[in-house]
Amino acid sequence: MEEGNSPNLQLQQLPSATAAVSVQPHTDSFSYKENLIGALLAIFGHLVISIALNLQKYSHIRLAGSKDPRAYFKTKTWWCGLFLLVLGELGVFSSYAFAPLSLIVPLSAVSVIASAIIGIIFIKEKWKPKDFLRRYVLSFVGCGLAIVGTYLLITFGPNSHEKMTGENITRHLVSWPFLLYMLVEIVMFCLLLYFYKEKNANYIVVILLLVALLGSMTVVTVKAVAGMIVVSIQGNLQLDYPIFYIMLVCMIATAVFQATFLAQASQLYDSSQIASIGYILSTTAAITAGATFYLDFTGEDVLHICMFALGCLIAFLGVFLITRNRKKSVPFEPYISMDAMPGMQNMHDKGIAVQPDLKASFSYGALENNDNMPEIYTPATLPIVQEQHGSKGVSAPPYRVLEHSKKE
């Protein structure tokens, strides 16, 4: 009996083995196709976002002297920029549903490249041909490095794909590597927030580290929400899982707080520094979160991981060179500084300005409301004294203006 059954067992095992061999290449090709779709959606989204922001910036520049602060609402250019901005954000959002998180996040360098090129061509002031290479050589070198880094990221990016179902996301959420990562991140965030709020450590690295830690949670939740929506569209409804709404609330909350810290950083530091340092820190934190939560690099060989890391470093260097060449914005001063005039004595030796810096008004020499201002801000008046004249017949001016002495 055993000899008769052995050929049957061998015949039954052959189809399963051949099926396993034939399915694996199909899965790999499909996953690479998903990587390409996600990368193209991310590149398209970041390109459209950069065009939209520059269109809105162009609209604000043209209406800079307008008395109506909301005049740009009436222009087609600003509304076209808003439409493209929403379209670009939808493209980036949908890209997270197809490609791994660690592949999509570094592709935000495309937005920096596009903004640099558009800024040089359309937004910048007129330049002479002989000064072009001297002024923009770093930008073009940075663009080239960022493009090379982006190519390496797409070529050697992680190829791990998993259906974003409620069960899978819940399983990742309670896994011990992610819980350990969350513990470390919460401790770091609390320490940084303490130094920032209580110790007044307003350093750019501290603020952007807070942004990066929040951003890593934002992209994790964005991938979960986008993936569950795509799976639901494909026929397997995932919107009835509570984890979907938990991820949605976390996505909105972290995005709002992230924007708050970015706004605070933009008030203290130059936008070029925020762009370069923020890109490096946010990308590093997001890749770490993706590798911990979604296990993006599981099964990848050492060569692919090293080439992916090299692509990240090259992209970091490219973004740094692009933002390095940008002009630093000069803050607006509502009064004329006498220190800038040649041959004038320094008027700020005692810490008293010629005309106080008024945060409530940007018009020179005008106060919006004098009632609540201190006495030092009120305009000086000349005392007027009435004279008593002995002779009634002589007509004299009833008032006489006294001259001020230095002590008065």
C-alpha cells in the first residue's frame, strides 16, 4: 500500500510547487508596478504643489501695494494656485496607498527642485548672463544631486507591500518594535517641548525636531488612512473598523500641531534654513517610523539598503545646496535707522531708538491709537503761557511760546 500511494503523493505535490514558482515572479512584478505608480503620483503631486505655491506667491507679489489686504481673492491666478494645491495634495495622499512609506517621503525633494527652477526663471529679479553661473551654480549643482538621489531612491527603494486592512494595521500598532519606538519618541518629544517652552530654547534644530517627530506620526497615519480607503474602493470595506477613525483623528491632530510649530519656526528663522534642515530631519524620522511600523525593509538585501541610504544622502546634499543659494529675507523696519547713515553718531547707545518700533502699525510716523500707548509714545507738545500786560492800550499777542531747555 505504501509503495502504491507514494507515486500519487508525488503527483499531488507537483502542481503546488509549480504554482508557487509561477506566482512569486508575478507578485514581484506587480509590487514593482505599485512602487512605480506610487512614485509617479508623489512626483506629480509635489510638482503641482510647487507650481501652485509659486502661482500664489506671484499673485501676492503683484498685489503687494494694494490697499485691500484680500485683493488676491479676486484674482484668477490665486484661485488657480489653490486648485492646483488641492490637486497636488490629493496626488501625494494617494501615493501612500501604493508604495512603501520609506519610498514616498524622500520624494518631497522634487518640490524643492521644482521651486528652485521656477523661482530662478519666473520669480527672481532680472540677471545678467555673466552673473548667471556665479549666482546660480550652487542651485543647479543641488538640483542635479537631488535628481540623482531621487533616481536611486526609486530604483533601490523598499519593495514590501501589504494590504492596509484593519487587522494588519491593528497588528502593527500593538507590535513591540513600534511600542518601543513610540515610547522613545514620546520621551524625546516631551523633553524637547520642555526645553522649548520652559527654557526658551528657540533653536531651529529643537523646533524642527518637534516638527519631524510629529511628521513621522502624520505619514504613518496618512498611509493607513489612504490604504484603507483604496482597499474599501476595491470591494473590501474597511471603514467600519474603529482603527480607521483613530488613525484619521491622529492624522489631523498631528498635522495641525506640525503646522503650528512650522509657523513659529518661520517667524524666527529664514525659510531656506527651515526647508533644508526640516527636510533632512523629517525624512529621517519618517523613514525610521516606516521601517518600524510597516517593516518596509524586511527581506531587503544589504546592497539595496546601502544604495537607498546613499540616495537619501545625495538628496539631502542636493536640497542643502539648493536652499543655501537662496537670498535671506530682510525684515521690514517701520522706522529709519540712523545707524545706517554714514557719519552719524550711534543713536542706540542707551537702548532708546529714534522712533520706537511699533508692532501695531507698519506706517512710518503714524500711530493707530494713542490712548493705550505709554507716555513715551505720545507726541511732544509745547507749553503755552499767557502773559499779563500792564498797559491796556498796547495790543500784544496773547500767547508766547517758550523755548525748551535741555533739562526740560
